[in-house]
Amino acid sequence: MPVIEYKCPNCGSGMVFDGETGMLSCHSCGREDNIESIPDPLMNRIFSENEVQEYHCNNCGAVIMTEMETSATVCSFCGSAVVLGDRLTGELAPAQVIPFSISKEEAIDAFKKWCKNGRLTPNRFMTADRIKGITGMYVPFWLYDLHNKIEAYGEGMKVRTYTSGDYEYKETQHFDVYRKIRLNYVKVPIDAAEKMNDELMDKLEPFPYDQLKPFKTPYLAGYIAEKYSYNEEELFPRVKDKVKEYIDSYIQSTVSEYTSVNYTEKQIDTTLQQADYVLLPVWVIHYDYNQLEHTFAMNGQTGKVVGKPPISKFKVTAWFAGIFGITLFSLRLITWLIMGGGS
């Protein structure tokens, strides 16, 4: 059967991955097992395409209903953590995984703290007492290693202003600018799940890639996991657009001696050196406020929270009124000082 569950050898309860200890843990009797010492049931196991059409929970026998992209989930009937093995083998097998290090309770506390820091958010939102749901999810990413050959052509200007006698002079020098650059970027992340918001996933960076571990199924126990919707070739145009921003910034750093540069041509040749399929930890938080659901994401390793909270019109108005009042007072004070303090 491709449905994988981890049962406690002591009490028979389901075991889950504990991000705080990094162990496979039983919440019933407290047993902890080192994941590195657990044989991976998917090792050397090959599933044919569409071998299994229906999944059953090994614990209660219930049918497990999932979307096509789901590779790990929780049984809706008994709550057992299950891994759908046939969706994690062959081309669908992740190379590496960054395990969760922030527990669900820690994620909730961190989110509440983040909400309270919103200076322009409504007071009722800042209480953070309307969390509708929080889900730990391993999101599929491609990590790209890219080699870039760049040639940039342009006109640089150096502007110098100086004074001689009673006159001020402005001197402008023009130069031909040419830069030939080789740049390598490693582990550039692009999320590969169709259902995930690309903007949210980009803002969750950076992930601590020193925490990457060879993939083993026990890391997924107790969490939701998705398999990729797009392969590395389909997402290659997006990663090229992403590194273009880095490349433009680097080119600019090489012409800092000029006052300004007008580029006439940029040739960027990006080649793919390697792309690794990995799973990265994300807490997805659904927050119900004012009869609207807001979605936020939290980096499951660093605790960074991203998303767009609601804005209080009253606080925005008060903030602008305060800025206007301070500016008006400053102008009056300057005028008073110029006029000699009323003397």
C-alpha cells in the first residue's frame, strides 16, 4: 500500500514529526525516534503511474480524499498522519527538505505578536483572536543554480560643479561604458505549487539553506505536503526574470564612479546548471476579520510573517493629520525665528 503511517512501537498511537526536537514523536507516551535511524519505506520502491486510484487510512480504513497535488495529509476521520508514497517517488521524489523548527503553538504566538505591531491596522485585528485555521504545509520549490553571461553597453556621465570668481560652473564629461560580467547564482527559489500565491512565497525568503536535509518521509508526518505542479523547465522563464533584478543591481554597482549611466544595450545569457526539487516549511494562517478571510504565510524556520493586513481608515487619517500638524508647527516656528522671535 502506498499510504504510509508511523505507529509508535510502545503504544500504537500515530507518531508525527516534532519541529522543536527534530525527532519523530509520539504525543501519547512521549517516545521519540531519530529520523536518521528510521528506514525509509520508499527506498527502492517503484510505483507505476496511476497505480493507486483510491487511498485508505491504515488506522481506521476510511477513504482518504485529497487533491491530485497532495502528497501528505491527515485522515479526516481519525486524525492519523499519512503520507501518500506513490506521489513521492521517481520524478516526484524531493531531493531535500527543510524541516519545520517552529511548532504550531509558537507559530500562533508569533502571528499574534506580528498583528500587534501593525500601527495602521484596526484595533480589533491587532487582538489576533480570530484565527480561523493554521496549517503546516511543506511547499514544493525548485532551487536553481544559474550561470549568467552579461554584456552591457551604455553612455556614462560625470558631472562636476565648481565655483570660479563670481561664477558657478557645471562640467559634464561623457564616456563610453562597457561591462562584461560572469555571475553565478545558487539556490534561487521558485515555488512550484499552483495553489500557492507566488508573491507571498517570494516574500517568505530567505530560507536557511544550511538546514536542508536529504529527504525522508518521516519529516512529513503530521503536516500537509504538496507535490510540484510545474517542472523546472516550465518555471525557468520565471527564475530568469527573478535574477534579472539581481543582475541589474550588480551591473549598477560596477559603474558607481559615474553620476549617471544610460544603457543602450544589455545582453544577458542565462543557462541552467542544476535544479533541485525541495520541500520548504510554511505555516498558512487563515484569519477571519470583518466577515472577510485574510491569508497570511509564515516561514516555518525563521518565523517571518507575510501578508496584507486590513488598514484602519481612522488611523490613516489620524496619522496624516499628525504629520500635517507637525509640519505646520515647524513652518510657523521657523517663520517666528526668522522674524526675530516677535521682537
